[in-house]
Amino acid sequence: MSDVINLRRERKRRKSAEDAKEAETNRRLHGRTKGQKMADMLEKRRSEALLDGKKIFSAEGDGS
């Protein structure tokens, strides 16, 4: 004969496992640490500064 289980606890255990799996999926899709975001922002600023430093201005001085 099988063991008697508490259905309420089993439902909570299954929901918790399901939520944990969904959270892991969301972390993989959307999650980035603060350090990663900061590093990307600094890299973007650096590349924009390098690009701005290489702009060629026309003789009229209109900036195009």
C-alpha cells in the first residue's frame, strides 16, 4: 500500500518547484547583474567618445 500524503503540502511543493523553474528561466533571459550593466554602460560611453573624436567637420563649420 502507498503512503498517505497531505495534498495541501504536495500542491505547495509542486507550485514552489514550478515557480523556481520559471524564475531560473527568467534569470537566464532577462537577468544581468549591476556590475554587468555598469560595464556595458562604460564600454558604450568609451566607444561613443572614440567615435566623436574621429568626426570630420566641413570647412563651413556647420558641423555636418
